[in-house]
Amino acid sequence: MSLAQKKKIYWSLGFLFFSLGIAYLLWPSRSLEPVSVNQVFANAHWAKPIPNLPPLAGVGEVRAENCGRCHTEIYQEWKTSTHANALSDIQFQSELTKSSSPKWLCLNCHTPVANQRENLVNYLQNGDYKLPIEEKNPHFDPKMKAEAITCAACHVRLDEQGNSYVIGANGETKPPHPVRIQPEKLRQRCLDCHNANYELDDQLVCAFKTGNELQASKATHGKETCGSCHMQEVQRRFVKAELGTPVRKAHKHAFIGGGVPKRFDLYQKQIPGGYRIGLKVDPIRWSFLKNGLEYSISIKNEKAAHNIPTGDPERFLLGRVSILDQKGNLLEKKEIKFGQEWEWYPKAKMVSDTRILPGETKNWKETFTVHSSNSPTRIVLELYHIRLKESNAEYMRKGNDLATEEFKRKIAKVEEHYPFSSLIYKEEADLRTQKRKLYSPEELIRISSNRRGE
């Protein structure tokens, strides 16, 4: 056998063994066993969407727009809510474009009904959340998808025969659709998403613990529920007036939160939707020292039965105290942060937490150095609720290649479309006369709505 023939045989054998090795590594029956999502995420409400809901008798498709034909006022409130804008949220859309994003899991809270999902995930390859097995959903409703956290997410479920029914809280009228009075189910529904607390891997952590915080505050806040603050009680008809139903106790459905809406045009809906600050801020106290001005601030979490801020671990409160001269020029400022600090690499972990607990008072005292050439005449206190820092916004702008064209444009100019923060408290005091100005909620909303990229 010639040398050339031997080389040919060796090359052929080498290629054969290489191919067999690759096939062994990739062979599905060896490494990609399907494992049920229910098995991987046992008892996790956020792991799967609500099952497909058939048309509701007397209503039709379980879309919010159909509910709104009768529940007109509630529907209009809901359209302004964070819930209705949970899918179009620019920051959320940016998160979905990350290669590490478990999109199918994230969507379970942002589009929580199976009808809203073009593909459904019931199994994971090898039980790995990064390898979902997607199946086409024959009941996909694109109109309902656009409604994000729609009415049915809380109010519609399947009965024993697989028919849709409405979960109600009152039961004093006879609606055209089937209804079951189950108020406790409605009260507990919030925590299915707002207490999503899970470590998927070393860098991917979902740390929403509002439900845990609520439970821990029972001693100070008693029987407060999410709806006690976020769904303000009102006296009104549940449906449009021409249907002739009685006026009774109802709840607003704007689901107002910390005062940072998803779009700038929604600032005008905050106060009508029930927004109020959960903090009690005492008037600024100060005293002149030799070559100095000492101030003291007292901030209490008076109303919220959860930490302030809560939810997203990157939210925080920023306190800022400034001293100004007679012409209004800034002489000096000091800042303080109330929030969480996390290390994300090599393993995600919270390293500090200075948020304000329910009923807790934070005291902030510092001293400004005062020079005779620049004597301060005014002191200003501002509190900001920060949702998005500029450094994170810049990261969004640079990593938006996988977004749809609509969101790619918005992410590129995120500061024009998405409020980063809101001014939630402002007080000014004249250091000479001690005359004070406390900004009203309406003034704070107006100021916030005109801010961009800060």
C-alpha cells in the first residue's frame, strides 16, 4: 500500500471519529430530554401563563376592549395604568433583546394570559430555562397581546367544564356573563408577579419581594392589602350609567405606584388615578455654626406597607439638599441614596439595603461649610424616585440591535420617550426669614413631566 493510500485511510478514519464525536455530543436522546416547566418551577405562579381562555358568554373574546363596552370608566382608568403599558415599556423591551433574557419567562408577567402568546412553553430541554421548547398557540390573539396585563389576567378563569367566568368582588347585580364572587382571589393575585423571587443562575436573579415585605409589615400595617393604596376606593357604578346599576363601593383601576409613569403623557393621569406620596417628610431643620450650616432631615415611610422603594432592585430614592446665594446661584449640594446595592458578577448578590421599611424613619444630618464671601440665603430639599440611571440608559442605547424597528428608534432616544425619574417632594426655605414653600403634588407632577433624561 502506497504512502498516499495510507494517508487517505487515516484522514477518512479521523473524519469518521470526529463526526461520531460531534453526533454523540449533539444527539437529542442523550442530552436534550424534555422536562415539564411545572417540574422545574414547582409552585411558581409566574412560570406559566394562565391557560387559554375561551370567549366569555355574554361578552365574547376576553379582551379588555370588550370589557370596556360596559365597564367604561374602569376601562379608561386601566388604559393609563402601568399594567396596560407593561409590554410597551421601553425598558422592558430593551431587556428582552439581551441574549441572556429568558423571554418566555418574562412574558408570563407582562402578557400573563396564554391567549396573548404566539408560542407556548410547556417543556424545557434538559430542564434548562435557556432551552424552551416552543409550541404554536392556535388560540393566539394579537389584539389581546397588545393589552399586556389585561382585565382577564385578574378577573377571568376557567370553570370545571373549561368555560370562562368572571371573578367578582361584590355580586349585588346580575351581569350578562357568568360570575363567581371570590374577592380573596383578587386580593392575592398581585403577589403572583409582585413577589417573583427566584435565582435562575449566578447572574440572573429575579428579586421582587414586595409580598414578603407586605407580610413582614403586618404588625405595623395590619390588614393592608395591595389594593388599599394602589386601587383607591370610590363610590360609583361598576358599569355605564344607562345600564341603571346602583352606585356602590368600587376601586380605581389606574394601579398607581411610585409616581414614575411609562410615558410622559401619563403624568397628567397620576393624581386622578390616586397617586399620593407614601412618605412623611418633616420640615427642614437647620442651625448656623461657626463657618458652617448644619441641616437635619427626617423621612418616614408612613403609608406604604412595603419598603420604599420596592420591586426592581435598581430603583432608589435620591435625596438632595442645596444651598443657594441671594441671586439663586448654587453654592453647594449634598446627596443621599435610599436603595439597594448589588454586585452582579461573578455571582449576583445584594451587598447593602438602605430602603425605608414600613413605619421606619430615616434621619439625615450633615453640615455645609460656609464662606463669608458666599453667604447662603436659601436651602432646598428635593426627593427623587429614580427608576433608570443614565448609565443604564446608555447601556440600553448601545444594545438595541435585536429590538423591533419601533422600539429600536425609541430606545435610541429613550430620554425623549421614557421618564427616568420623578420629583416626589420639594421644599424651599429662606434662611433669613424662615419662610417656607412646600411644592404641591400638582407642581411636582408638572416639573417631572418636563424633565428629560434625568
